[in-house]
Amino acid sequence: MKSPKYFDLFLHTLFYSLITVAAAQFYINIFSPEFSVSLGIVFLASFAMLAPDFPVLPVSALSGVLVLFSRAFLGSFRESSFNISFSLAVPELFFYLFYGVFLTVYIVKIRKSSVLMDTAALLSCDYAANFGELMLRPNHNDFSISYQSGI
């Protein structure tokens, strides 16, 4: 039988991931149909900053996988096949993974009790994760002013 500690971690990870994925369904597309900005990351960041001992990496990884499959599933009804929708959504998985790593580094290594520092860190994590996602998307001029100002 598994330890209650691991079961609790699993339940918390699943709970927060499902909320994040539900929030990620509210998004707008900017630059192109493949690149979107969603509420999911707002929820993930809020949970990470407010909940003590929040499992950032497990939640961001599971959220990324679930967002990938939910976008592919929903996209297959709207505009294309599941395979095409899946391939277009793969960079979003990496966005959540990048964001989780950057946020974990900030929380574990740098974080101080400062609203200004937290805000700057969240914006920096978001920018870096968006830039990483854009680098994985084909046919984009990632260094152009329009893309950089958008992220």
C-alpha cells in the first residue's frame, strides 16, 4: 500500500491540474491560431504563490499534458483532425514544463517576501516560457518586434 503522503500529493496534483486545465480552456489567440494566451497559467501561478508546499513541477507537468490532449480533442471538432490539432498543441506542453521549472527555481532559490519581486518574477517566468514555446513553433520570426512585444 502506498504512503498517505504520496497519495495526498497525487490528489493535490490532480485537483490543481484539473482546475488549471479547465481555466486554460478560456484563451485568446494572438499572432497565429497556434499561439494562445490562457487563464490556465494565471491559476497555476496563483496556486503556486498562495498555497504553501504547492507541487509546482508535478502540477505544471500534468497540466501541460492535459492541456495538450484537451486542445487536441477540442480542436479536432473545430478545425482539423486530432493528429493535426495534437501537433499544433505540443508546444503548449513545453510552455507548462518551462514555466514550472522557472517558477520552481524562483520559489526555491530566490523568493523573498516582496509583492514587487513576485510580480517581476511571474512576468519573467511567463516571458521565458512563452519565448521557449515560440522557439518550438515553426514558421515564426521569434525575434521580431511584434512577437517579442506580444509575449
